[in-house]
Amino acid sequence: GAVVSQHPSRVICKSGTSVKIECRSLDFQATTMFWYRQFPKQSLMLMATSNEGSKATYEQGVEKDKFLINHASLTLSTLTVTSAHPEDSSFYICSARGTKGGLNEQFFGPGTRLTVL
Amino acid sequence: KNEVEQSPQNLTAQEGEFITINCSYSVGISALHWLQQHPGGGIVSLFMLSSGKKKHGRLIATINIQEKHSSLHITASHPRDSAVYICAVRLYNNNDMRFGAGTRLTVKP
């Protein structure tokens, strides 16, 4: 079964509003969570990496003030797209890494499709 | 050259056919993932491999660490298998992920 969930799966918002996406690890503790973005017909691109309790590390070209990441607990990370614009419309995927069944593993969430009108 | 290469890029098959999607990589890895992305975008983790072979239903994934190659097989393919299949590797040295460009599979009834 799914071990990483994302909520919501789809969101439509007006330009200028902020949108929060949640990523949860369901049955393991995620010491590290990753946020990816995927444009149509392209592969996943890493946006940022976050470790529980510390600030996220952003990839080059990703605005940290626009994409706020909070990893407040070992099972929850949130990505907030602030003052969203149509060009932020994309598919956002989180991935969680931690120890499950004694193995260090990484699992992917199902993704969240954001449409900004 | 990309660190992760998938082939073919596009694949069309008739229902019932045996499908093979290949993934080759040029870096040291600690694990390899096969992901399925449905037309609506939703991602499903199919397999995570570090050696050998795994089977789940009609899906089989194999990896040859020496040859740096993995294959995803689908037996008795069905139109609902139509999706993009993505190979992703976790780098051995720093645990970063690298993704293949994906293989778009279309299974016709």
C-alpha cells in the first residue's frame, strides 16, 4: 500500500493566492523529504530537500520565499506556493526517505496537480 | 550523456503482449526505482531494487548491478497499463536521485 500520501491531489486557485500541499509518510519516520516539480512531458526536477527540524535546502533557481517548505515532524512536510501565478501551474511530487523495516528507503508520493488561473 | 537512459522512449503494444522497458545508468547507485505515472499525472511507486529481481502481479523488475542495467517487464499487457514509466536511481555517493526521461507506453485493445 501507499506509504507516502499527498493532499490535495488536485488544486485550482486564483492568481495571487497561496496554496499549501501536505506530504505525509504513513508508516515510517521520514528523516528527509524531497519536493519535486514536473512540467508537462518532462522529468521530475528537484526543488528542495528538507530534514526534520531544519531549514530546507533549495536547488539553484528555486525561490525559497515563493516555495516555503516546512518539515516540522518526522511524518509531515508542507510546501506552500505563495502568491501563486499561472506559471506555477505544475505537478508537485514529494518523496520521503527514512528507515522502514530496517532498511533505508525512499518512497514517492502520488503528486499534486496545481492549476493557477 | 544522461546519467540515466531509458529505452524505448515510446512504445505501443497490443493487449496481451509482453512488454520490456529498459533502463541503463552510468553512475554508482544504492537503489533503483521504477515509477508509473498515469495520464492524469499521479505517480505510483512500482519497485525499489538494489539487486536481483522483484515481482508484483504482472510486473517484474530486474537489475544487473555489474552491467548497470534494469528492466521492467509487463506480462499480458492491458490498456490500463498505458502510462509513463520512469526509472530513477539513488546515487551511492550522496543519495541524490536521478531520473530517466520516461517511457510512454500505450497498450491498445
